[in-house]
Amino acid sequence: MSDEYFEDDDDYTIPCPMCGEEIYDDVSMCPKCGEYLLNQERRFWDNKPKWLVQLAVLFAVLAAIGFAMPWLSTLMVLLGG
């Protein structure tokens, strides 16, 4: 048989939830930052810069205001304001 059928699938990498360094998914400690990885809940925003999170929240608020403005202006016209 060919060796391609026996490829090793154990070399998948994931970003460290603390520092973002690409690490193998089966290690128990990040070699860069030293943070232990076992039994940790991984959240999407954990390893993102703070400014990126703030920018995403700002865009969400602006989108909500932009969506509500036509409704509010129509309501004001109907109420006679």
C-alpha cells in the first residue's frame, strides 16, 4: 500500500487561547506563553485585541441605530412631532 493512506493526522495546530501562537492541538501547555491548556473554555474574543472588540461593538451599535432611524422618523411623523 501507499504511504499516503497512512498520513499522520496528529499534527493539527490551533491558536493558543492566551497568546495566539499556533500550537499543536494535543499539547497541554503553550511553549510560548507557558499557559496550561487543559480543561479551558475557549471563547472567540479571548485572544483578540481589545480595540478590535470595541470596534465590533461600535459597529453593532451604529448598525442598530441605522436600522432604527427610519422607524423612528416614521413614528415621529405619525405622532405629529
